[in-house]
Amino acid sequence: MGSERLTIGVLGPSGMGGSHITVELLHRGHKVIGVSRKPASIGSHSRYEPRSVDIDNGSVDDLSHAFRGLDVVINAYGPHSSGASAMKYAPYVEGTRKIILATKKAKVGYLIMIGGCGSLYLPGTQTCAVDSPEFWSAYWRSMVDNYAQLTYVEKRFGGGAELQNLRGYRSARIALREGRDTPEAKFVRDDHERKSRENDFAKSLITACRTCFLFFDGNSSFDWTFLSPPAAYRSGTRTGKYETMLNYVPLKGDPESSEDLEGRFKGISTWDLAVAAADEAENRKHKDKHWTVFADMDDDTPAPTPYIDLSYLSTLQ
């Protein structure tokens, strides 16, 4: 199937992940149907067709009409609000439910769900990452310690107070590492970590992604795959290389142990996740599976922009 030209729908084609997936698919010669509220915002191309649907508020029939004639749907959808309002549980679950029903109604051949890392198990356990306080603390530390990942989160979710506090948390952690800690910096660290344990604004959406896996797991009524980005997922370069793992969070060090998580998360760039999603659309190697991908992410330099448009196609060889 790899050399066959497909008609592929991308939900969220102008978003962080969806824009890279869209460009990657067009680069390979496929026809892409962009489905979102404003799918034309990514630009124009002879093999790109925008179909405007409000996934949050539209019906199953609206979506199934937009899915007509598709070989594959890649769901890179996220609730369209910015800041903490984009991180709500119910809109994501309801949107995913409608997408699955519309996929079946339109008789789409394959649904590739881009889920979250929270649905992956921690190695050596049957505990989902999002349910582990240790994972949650290590996740935030890893995220603010990596400048590229911090800028990714800020640009994805806007500049609300919750996200502005991450800069202070990052500075307080740098002060500790560099041996210039102060009582004020310690207070910032302790306060952020307490709040993230008690009422983290991002946890609702990540928990929703985990819940949505239940719509897929063991479901034989349609053909699907569930691709969860690893914990360190951010903008970066396109290498075209990645490794895969089923069901579990990929970690540095002992792959069977989830002890001492800090500093152990493996990651991938938005570009290389797009490569993996396009490979799956062509080859369907992970049908009915829950999997993740990871690659070398040592570079801490943010990409010039985490979002791209169709003009970027001219730079790809």
C-alpha cells in the first residue's frame, strides 16, 4: 500500500501536529482533505481540499459528510479554545465519540487516532501515566527544563496565568541546579508542584485522551490505530527516523522500570511524529494497536515556529 496514492482526511490540519501531518502527506503525493472550523488557514495546494466543520459543535452527520470519499482519517483534533479553556474533559471525549461514529458512517477504511501520552502504561506496571503522581511531577519538571518543549506548550495553549507561571517555575529550577537557590525560588517550586498534584489545569485533557482509548481498545467494528506521542513531544527538526513501542511510556535507562522518572523521558518532534503517522496511513502496520514513537531529542533549540503552512512544501526534498 506504501506506493498507492490515498485520499486522507486530517482533522485539525492547521494545528501543531496536524499541520506537519498535512504537509508530510502532500509531500508524499497524497490528496489531503483538511477538516476543521478554518481548514483553509494553512494555505492552498492542488491536492489540498478544505472542508469546514465545527467538530466541537457539529453533528455526526456533519462530520460523516466531510469524511465522504476518504481512505484514511487522521485525528489530530483538539478543542479549539485557547489557554486552560482548551483543556476540558467533556469536549474532547464528545468530539472523539462523534469522529468515530462519523468514520463508521462514512465507511472510511482506517482511523488513525493521535492520542496523548497519559494513556500509555508506565513500564513494569499496569498504571496509566496520567494516574501516577510521580509521572506528573516528572513530566512538568522535564517540560520546563527543556526550553523547546516549554515554548511548544506556550504556543499551543496561549499565555494564560497557568502557563505564565511555568516561566517562574523554570527559573526556580535553574536556580537550584546552578547553586544559587533562594527561599523565594524554593517557594515557587514547592507551590507549583503542590498545585500540579492537586488541580493541574492540563490533567483534565490528558485524562480525556486516556478515557478515549476505551472507545478503541478491543473494538472490531472499524479499523483503527491509536498513536500516543511520548511525554517529550515538541517542535523540532525532521529526521525521518523513529523507533516504536507498544503500550508503554518510552524511557531512558532500564526500559522495564519506571522508578526515578525525572530526566528519563524519551520524545519526538512534531515532524517525526508526522512521518510516523504518514507511514501508518500508507502501511497500516499497527492496526488495532496502541503505540508510541520516539527519536533523538537532545537538541534543546525550538523550531522557528511550531506551526507551518503549505508553503513549507517547497523546502522539502
